[in-house]
Amino acid sequence: MTTSTREQLVTIRLLATVVLATVLVVQDSTAMVTIHVTNKLSSKTLIVHCGSREDDLRAHTVEIDDDFEWSFEPNVFFTTLFSCNLRVEGRRLSFVAYDQGSDGAKYHYWVVYDRGLYGKRSSTGGERLMGKWN
């Protein structure tokens, strides 16, 4: 085998490895994601309206200790973004529920209290204050 043939084989193997790694990353990035918004207000019904550029999930009434959830597949361009508006008795709070291109993709559980909005990375994870009522 000549040197140029060996170099070509090494180049082909390297390209095949890069393509395989890219496919695995894209497959992982497009796994189904479920977002939860839970009402933990002391005594109030919560109105939740979420959406993206492509999908308007419309307004939903969420009773105390209940939640609103939706599932989707993030796109392969890492640009999926869902934002939400919360309303309760004249108060409002807006937040990004999922941003595939940033840290916002780490929080899939959102809990609404009288004191504000908290994000959680898992159903049993610790809560982090992410927003306060206007």
C-alpha cells in the first residue's frame, strides 16, 4: 500500500468518525423534552400561556397543586425556544421556559409560588428562584 493510499484511508476513517459523532449529538439533542409548570400558589388559580415561534399552546387555567405540561422535540439547529406568560389576580410574570441554545434548557420543571417562579432541573431537584411577580 502506498503512502497516499494510507493517507486517504486515514482521512476517510477520520471523516467517518466525525460524521458518526455529529449524528449521535444531533440524535441526543432531538430527544423528546417535557416541560412542567406547577401551581403552588396559596389559594389562587393560575393562567399559563406558553408558546414558541411555531406553536401557540394557548392559555390554560391551572388549579392549585395541578400542573400544565407539554412535550416536544427540539430542532436540530439548537434554536428551540418556548416562553410563557403567567397571570394571577392582576399580577404577571414572563419567562423563558426552554431555550435549547442556553442554560434555559436545563430547567424542565417550573413551580409557581406567591413569592415567585422557581426552576428545577428534575422533579426531585432543588429549586432556584428564576423570577418575581410584577
